Amino acid sequence: MNNEFPPQDNNKNDSELETFLKSYPLPEKYMDKGKLALELKKVVNSLHEKDAQQNNFNNLNAIRKFVENLRNKYTKDKSDGNKKWAREYYLLHMIIGSSGMKTTEFDFPGEDSIEKFLRLRKLL
């Protein structure tokens, strides 16, 4: 028996997740993060909707600047062979709407975390 209120339609949630993962396939080792990724995509969409309602680009510009900083910071140079490219991170592709990309990492570490950025941005 499902005691959630309001009652959840698990079939709808499952099909929504399946559809999302077709556009944004997760690396096998991160398949358990599908629901989190979908939740964060909904946050991105709600931020864009908020911009549209307020007739501004505040969230879009903040996302662009954050992504640009990540791309600048996560570039390989010859002195650091272990450093990952920004393009290897799943949430980077998801936040900019780049679907179907092959990635090896889920999110950036620490202060560079896209999840953290989106959750904080949502509170504004």
C-alpha cells in the first residue's frame, strides 16, 4: 500500500524517467542517479520558466556564466594528466541541453557541483 500524499503515479514517474534517460543517457556506473538527474533537469526548466515570467534572463545568464567558468577550469593541460575535461561531466551536458553525449563523470566536486549550484539558484 502506498501511503504517500498526494498519491504518486509510479508508472507516470517511471515513464518520465525513461524518456529523460533516452535523451540524457547516464554512464552505467551512475544509473542509480537517474531520479536525481531528472529532478535537476526540472529545476533547470523551472529556472527558465521563472525568467520567462519575469521577462528577464537572470537565471539563464547565471547558468551560462557558471558553465563557462567550469569549462575554463576543467581543461586539460600537459602538467595534470589526471584532470578531467569539463565535457566528461554528465550534469554539464544536462544543464545546457546537450543530449546523447558520452560522459565518464556525473558531477563536479565541491564548490563546482552543478547540483549544489542549481539547488542554491532555485532558492533565489
